[in-house]
Amino acid sequence: MKLKINNLKDNDKILWKKMPCTCNKGNVMESHPIKTCLHCKYEICENSMPRDSFTIMETVFDKNNKPTDKTIKKEIKEITIVRGSHDDIIGWEF
Ligand SMILES: [Zn+2]
């Protein structure tokens, strides 16, 4: 199932997409991640973001709000992107 993603931005409003890749492609020593390139770093973050709904195991709390040993499966159908100062994806909340 397709994931509902909040805080999406158009590509032309995303700062890091305007920052050029500084890798020397073909030379691994002068490319990300050996040589830090923010463009490539942020691109990897973006590509790692889920696009489809996914399942997590959630701890069950007892009536005193204490965590138990039990877990239940929970399907995540909606996330909200958390962005850094270059509009880069630093995480997502659900
Ligand atoms: Zn790069």
C-alpha cells in the first residue's frame, strides 16, 4: 500500500538539490562517502525514505502505563518528514 507522506516539497524548493555534487565520479577516493559530498549524502537519505506502508512492532503498555514484554504489530500508513537546514531529510515521524 502506498504510504501517505507529509511535508513533501517540490524539487525546486529543496535547497540541497541546488547544491552541486562535488564528487569526482569514477574516482572513489574523491567521491562520497570517502570525500563528503552533501548532495550525495542527502540523496542517500532521501532514497532511504520508505514509499510504501510498513509494519513495526510496538510495545504493549499495561493499565499503569508500564511497558510489558508483549508487542503488537502496527501498520504505518502515514509519516511526516523531518527536514534539516538544507531541506534534507533527517528522519520521519509516525
Ligand atoms: Zn556527490
